[in-house]
Amino acid sequence: MREFIVEITTTFPSTMAQSEVDSLRALEAVRAKEFTASGNLVRLWRPIGEMRSIGVWAAEDESDLHTNVLGTLPLSPYMTFEVTAVQPHPNDPGRS
């Protein structure tokens, strides 16, 4: 699988009930655990104080990432995605 840096920004409509937001976030947490188990979600960070996340995701290609991974997130209708395909750098200190 290829790796991608994905920046995700989540914006809820001001008219959305907090109970619906909470329900979707709970479903999102379950989906994230599934993607971790399948190897699609490698790492995930949240910038302090922001409704944005930055993660390392894996998929067969960018189409697979959008269709079968990011597009299946419960919050995806409220998310925007900035995707950058990456490959190992020869000087990466984490390479084995």
C-alpha cells in the first residue's frame, strides 16, 4: 500500500444538534479503530485547539483512499481533505 499525508478539516453546520455531532464522533472513533486494524490509518494528530487532524493513511492508490477509506468515514460529509502522496526519504531516521 502507498502512504499519504492527509489533512482533514471538519466543519459542522451551525444548525446541527450537539447530540448528532456526538453520535457521529462516536461512530468516527469506531471507524478509526477499524482502519487502524486494517492498516489504513497509520498515525493521527490533532493540532491544539483546532477541528483539524493530520494523519498518515495507507491505501492502494489515491482513488482507493478517497473511495474506500476517507469516503467511508461517518463525518466525511462534513470534512474536507487535503491529500499528499508520500514515499520514504533516503535520509528518514525512522527507516529500517
